[in-house]
Amino acid sequence: MDVETFIARWSEATISERANCQSFIIQLCAVLGVAAPGQQAVGDRDYCFERAAKFRTRSGADHSGFIDCSKRGAFVMEMKQSPKRAPGGDLDVRQLATLLNGRGRKAPQAGKQALDRLMSRARVQAEHYAAALPERPPFLMMVDVGVAIHLWADFEREGKGYSGCGQQPH
């Protein structure tokens, strides 16, 4: 698959994150010319989809979850998908804002702010997953399928300094 075909295919994605996640990653790996999870001789937990992780939240509660995709010593990837679009249509920003704000919360805000919140929440989730691993990876990737890939790096692997290109750490 070439880059143009990949972009065309995924910019039209209209089904859920869960339905798209693994296909997206496998095709992204093909475009990049690297092995996808399960396509190289490493341990099943070293490079896989849906790796179990247990961590403590900021409130002190224990939480279990599954990392969408991870590679030991390399990255944690957290997938999201903005609300559905009609095929070929633009993202309905009001629908996205309503979903992100939820019932009983503040009034929906503009589209870019809603998308920023979606990716910010994905980053917090990815940071929790990275901290739960025996070795913190140098990269966190947050993917809004068909919209954006955010890459954050912490080369010291302390989990305190993940920063993005042109972005300030939160």
C-alpha cells in the first residue's frame, strides 16, 4: 500500500475506533515498511495489540486497561476515533463537542478545542500505560484514526518529560 492509498482509505473511516484500530496499525506499518505486531519473532507481549496493564490513577484507585498497541522499549500507542463522518464528508464538529462534553457538563466548545481535549485525554491514558510497564518507552503515540497522529518523546525514560514537536508538555 502506498501513502496516498493509505491516506485516502483512512480519511474516509466511519466506523468505530475498536473496529479500525488493528487494521489501521497493520496498514500503517506496511506503509512505513516495518513489521506489524505478530509479524516478527519477538515475545507475544513484546510487540502486540491489547496488552494488559494495571496502574494506579492520580486519585489513588487501581485501574486495569489494555494498551491498544505497544512495543517493549519503543512505544505505547493509544487509538481514538473522532465521531463518525458521512463518507467523504467533513467531521461534524458540533457532534464531536457534544460527545466530548457529555451530559451535564459545560456547553460544547469549538471543534479544535474538542479535538485537542480528545488527544489530551489519550495522552494522559498513554502516560498511565507507559508508567505501568517494566521499562518506560521513549515514545507515546496518540492516534485519531483518519485525522492525526501525535508523537511525544521522553528519551530519559523517566515518564516526566514526554514532549511533542512544537508543543509544550502539560
